[in-house]
Amino acid sequence: MTLRIEVAQQDLVTSRFAISPLWELSQALRVLARSPARDEAALRPWLVRARDRYHRLARDADLAVLHAFQTANWGADFLSPVPASVSTTIDDLLAQVRDTPTDEVQHEVATALSLQPDITPRVRHILTGGQAAGYCADVLAAAWQALLEPEWPTLRAILERDVIHRAGQLTSKGWAAALAGLHPRLSWQSGRIELTRWPGPATAALAGRGLLFVPSVFIWPRLAVSLEPPWPPALLYPARGVAALWETGPAAGQKRQRRGDTHPLGPLLGASRAAILRALDEPASTTQLAAILGQSVGGLGDHLAVLLRAGLLARARSGRSVLYWRTAVGDALVGASGPDA
């Protein structure tokens, strides 16, 4: 079945991109709770790395309460509040979870109990006891610290770079091009979004509410759509560059440094500056570059200043971050130098 979502003119104006650390956590918990499917091979390196942390977390935190809200085709919206902007933090989102009105929580608790009737009496008691939102927020906070917080700079780098790329496509090429690149099942057809192989109702409308586009590492290679009021419509899609998640940190930085020593740009700029210039195919912040290249933030600042003065890079502020990207001169230099040695 194909889902057809009608998009009004107002929806085109109000749609936006955002990043949600809490939605990433929810998807990561889903993947860790089951055996990875064959089409999730790109996630396996992270799963291997995180598995022991997940088992320790399961002993110390009540993950069963969170998993009660997750089925194959459904998840509780109040546990994944809509991020206000690209710079929304995990603390902002956990505060929203705690502040969810009781009637909305209980509505979703009732849905969870109907979809999973085998929920244990202990978990059922917690969910129906009137403090479910705060209890779940505490478990989510513990899961965040154990699973994603150590790697969030790298994850955020992947997500922010995806948002910049997609938003640019949407602005320069329109909805058809932007949606066609999000996922093979998604397309733009004469004023509506079409999603193939959809299990639910065949038609829906944004009705002027716009659509929130949220990239995700851990939903890869699937996607998810949330259209039920009172929550804003949202589309969770696979972020580009997931492979970069497994090639970060000191070891990867040393590998790139060795490449810089032998790359044609290395003798001209120095290995570190050559690595920075080649990494900026898409805009990135200093923190993101540090995560990607395994270099210190302080050292990167000095190198970026040199590259800026040489006219090889440009920069601009985006939310809380300053983003750097190659100028036309920088692109020409990288293009003329050829691939890595």
C-alpha cells in the first residue's frame, strides 16, 4: 500500500529540519534490543562496541519500561518530543518528557498496553501509576549517559552535515529532488508525498502544520513517519555518511594523518591542514572536525585560521556552532591534487 500525504502551500513554508538526540537514543535502544537484521550491516561495528555497555545498562536501569512503548510499527510520541531547533539539547528534550500532560501520557500507555498485552504486572503498575513520564525520563537519562553521550560529537557531526546538505537541496532544487534523495520508498508527486509499502491508512494531510525532517543514524536503512495529533508531523530518515561513525577518534585520526603525509597536498599545506581541507566536502564545525579527524580542538583552530587567511575556507555561524567549508579556491586545490594516495 502507498501512503499519500497531501502538502498544502503553507506546509511548504513551515517545514524544517531538526536534530533530536532523544530520537537517536530511542532508535539505538530499538536496535540494541534485537538481533541486527542483515540490512543493518553498517550498524554492526557500533553494535559490537556498545553491546557490553547496553548489558550493563540493562542491569542497572529499568529498560523494560521503555521497551513497553516500542513495537515494530509504533512508538510513544511523548518519549520523543519534537525538537525546537537544530541546537535542541538532550536536557531540553528530557525536560519536555517530564512535563508531558498526564492525559497524553495515559493515552499512549493505553495504546502500549493494547499492543503488548504480555507486559509484566510490575511494568504495568509503573506505567499506570501517574508518574510514568518522570520515571521514563530518568531511565532515558541513564541510557543516554551510557550509550550515546560518549559518541555524541561524532553522531551530531553526521546529522548536522546531513541537515545542511538536505536543506540546500530543498532550497535549490525543490521538494522532488530533496525527497527523492531521502529514501528509495519516498517521492514527490504533484503536491503530495508518497511512501510505498506503508502498513497503515492510505491517505493523510499535513493541513498547514508543515513537516519536520529529522535525520537519524540508527534508523538506517529504514524510515518512520509520525502524523498523529497533537504532535507535529515528522519524518525520520536515514542520515548520509553513517560509515563515518566507525572511522573516528585517535586511531582514525592517525590513519588520516598518515594519508596526509603521502597525499599531494601534504607537502604544500602540512598533513593536518591537508586532512582538514579534504574533510570539508560539506560544512562542519570545529567540534565536528575534531571528532572526524581525531585532532584537538585547539590545534584545529590554529589550522583553520591559516586556511581562512589563505582564502581556502569560509565560515558562518549556524545556531550555536560556527561552520567552515571550502571556497571555490579550496575546491579547486583539492580537485587538482587527486585522490588519497
